[in-house]
Amino acid sequence: MFITVEGIDGSGKSTLARALSEKLSERFGANRAVLTREPTDQSPWGRRLRQSEQSGRLSRDDEIEHFHQDRLHHLETVVKPALAAGKIVVCDRYVDSLLAYQARGPADADRLYATMSQEILEPDLVLLLEVPVELALARIDAARGGTTSFEREETLRRAAAIYVSRNGVRYHRLDASKPPEAVLAQALAVVLAAAGK
């Protein structure tokens, strides 16, 4: 099973992805769940994107290309081999994050997705964490004492609007304004139901 965790910055994606992978390994066997993230640290494209969080964002076209190339590398070297070995993959951010942060709006997100849909692997479940932008910003400030260029209010509001527009049977919206343990309980219920457990 391929599970992605999505939502604006400050929604608790990394916290949930880590806790969920631990819980799934407890339930289904040690090392059964693989925790990974995008952008990765394993490709030059991913490393450049991570550096840009502090040094300044790339141009929109360069960001899109870097995310896409990093994703293809990630799929071939981590995700697909883990799935082939019968693992559960929990990914902190995936293609919906690209759409949320690089698209100009919902229609542009749909167009952008269409350009890459043939090359990527569809997740089985998308756990979409929904949280008010004000709360997300407060969490970011409390955790780090400031924001990066990806975490400005106008950026988060546009990203949130795009996330709202993403639909389909694989999407499951979770109330991420709740404490982490409550968000984990929501996520675990979705995953176990999908797994028929």
C-alpha cells in the first residue's frame, strides 16, 4: 500500500507520517512500513530543493522540473522496490504538494497534473490534513521562530485552496487542528479500513 500525507506547512504532515509508519510497523510487523519524504535527500534535484528553503526559491519552472525529476528518482529507487517487497510506504509529501505550491490555482493544478500523470505512481491513499492557515502559521512560528519562503501566508492560502480542490476516492480529509494523537487515530482508521482490517 502506498500512502501519502499532504497538507499545508504547519498541518503536522511529518509528525503524522512518522507516527503512522511506527504504528503500522507495530501492527503488521517490524520494518513492514517504510517512511520516506519528498523532496528527498537522495537526488541532486531533491537536495537543491531542500537548500532553496533557506537560500531562496528557484523559478517556478525550475521548481516544477526539480520536483518531478526528484520524484521519478524516488519512485524508482525507494517507493517501487519497497512496494514490490510487500512493504507499506508512507510518504511525507508527494505530487499533491507540487500542485499546491507550484500551481497558480485549481485549474492550473489540474493542467499540471495532466502533464505528469503518465509518469508517476498513483498513491492508494492520500491523507489530506486540513488546518486553518492561522493555526498553521502559529505552529510554524512556535516550532522554528519564523517561516521560510514556502511558508508565507499568501503561499499557504493559495496552497490550501488547491488542496480543497483535489478530489477522488483516494483522498481522505483529516481534521489536523486536533492534537497529534487524535489525528493519528483518524489516519489509522482510514488505513485499516482500506486494508480491510
